[in-house]
Amino acid sequence: MNDLQKFAAALGNRDWKWWDSCSFRRLTFEDGPDRRDGGALCGWVQPSDGHPDVSMAPGVREFIEAASPQAIARLCDQLDRAASHLLECAQALVQERPDPMRASRAYADAMAFLVAIGKVPESHSMAHRYCTAVIYESLMEQNKE
């Protein structure tokens, strides 16, 4: 993941789109100084020998190589594992009677992360806010005992 992040940052963390008018395809940056037709990647013919080639902005080749389907699958697996672990942590914080403020914050942060990455439906966000308040109040009551 570090390589992919590094290469994306070198490209300005910009987006690109395929343009396919005029019967040929080229990858064009959506913004930035080299936002021109085919500025990220385009095909052309080498004048020296007449062979087809591709021209690309600096860093594009490295990024494309780093963003292989295998690398993306690995990132998705890591994200799934992180989400699972985060959910476990949030549940453990509640069950082990931790500090009420810390537990509420950890639960709220964990649930916000899970909603953000699509592991919990957005419609549950209000329920999570309510649960955070209930957890806090419950733990405060337990700490009084």
C-alpha cells in the first residue's frame, strides 16, 4: 500500500478519465497542469522506427504497475480485516467496562469508520449515535457502583 500511496501522491492524487473520441483511446487527467487530451497516457507511433508505443506523464507507469488487480485485491482484503478488527474492538470496549468517555468515543469512531467504508449501512448512523449515548450513560451508572 505504501508504494501505491507514494505513486498516487506523486501524481497529485488526481483523477483521470478515458477519452475515446476520434477513434482512439487516451487517458486524460481531470485537473492540474497537464490536463490535456491524453496527458496521462496515449498511444502514438515512434518516428524513429514506426512501431506503436505509449506516451505517459511521469509517474503514470509506476502507478499503473503498483495498482495491479492483485494489489487492489490485497488492499480490499486488508480493509475487510481492519473493519472486522475494528468492530471487535468496539464490542470489546463495551463489554469490558472501560472508561465511559473512552468507550463512547471508541464506539462512535469505530461505527463512523464502518459506515464510511460501507460495512454498515448509512441508515444506521443515527442508531449508532443513540447507542453511543446509551453506552456512555450505562457505563457512568456502572462506575457509580
